[in-house]
Amino acid sequence: MWDPTAPGILRLPSGRLLRGRGLSRPLPSGPAPDFALYLLGHRPAPVPWEARWVRWPDFRLPADRADARAAFGEAWRRCAVQRVEVACLGGRGRTGTALARIAVLDGVPPAEAVAYVRAHYSPHAVETPWQKRYVRRALEDLPACGTN
């Protein structure tokens, strides 16, 4: 698992850990992720660990909301037993938005998820009004059978 005191680590209420980061910065020291969720407008470069790409242009929302929802669920499930990284270019807007959506899956109320991620990951997380709205509407976006 991740070192809970390492930079970029978000502890969810359940105790699960995720690492958020900006791909424009060097890979942090320590263990590599087992799985990464990359949120970019273009396909990321190959990495030696398993990764999933969600097409998500900078300062926008995911191009395919159903794909993003499935990716958030996969990241949440995997972080119970694996080192999961969530990253965009800067590590704030798209990464913070995804972390907030994953926090909702972990039980954080959608109206509180942005504040939770800002308090426990980065005060600059979730950059645009439409990203905040996307997090607040997280429960409306779930399939009728729930998150699992």
C-alpha cells in the first residue's frame, strides 16, 4: 500500500488510499502504482504498470461520462488492495474532480466531496464551476443498481 504520509496521498473515510499527482512533475520516489487512472485529452505514454485512460480535456469534463464513471468505480475497488494513482497533467482540476467522485463512492456526501478533497489532498483541487457541479451531481450519475 501507499505510505499514508507521502505527498499526494488521499485517505478516504474507509481508510483506502489513493495517490493523486500531476504528470508534468517527476514520478515521486517510492513504490510505483499497481494501477493508474490517467485523465488527459490525449492518450498517455505507456507505463510499466496497468493503466486506464479517460479522455478528459484540461479544464473540462470527461468526454464519455459512462466511461469515467466506470473508471472511478474501478479505481475505488482496486485501491482497497492495490496502490492506485489518479493523475492529470497538473494534478489539481481533473485529478481533484476524479478524487472527489471516488470519495463519493466511498461514502462522502456529494455536497461535501470537493471540500473533503481540498482538505485532505490539495486546497487547489477541483478548479472550475462545472467540475464542482459534476461532483455535486455524482449520485444522479449512478446506474439504477448502484455503484457495484
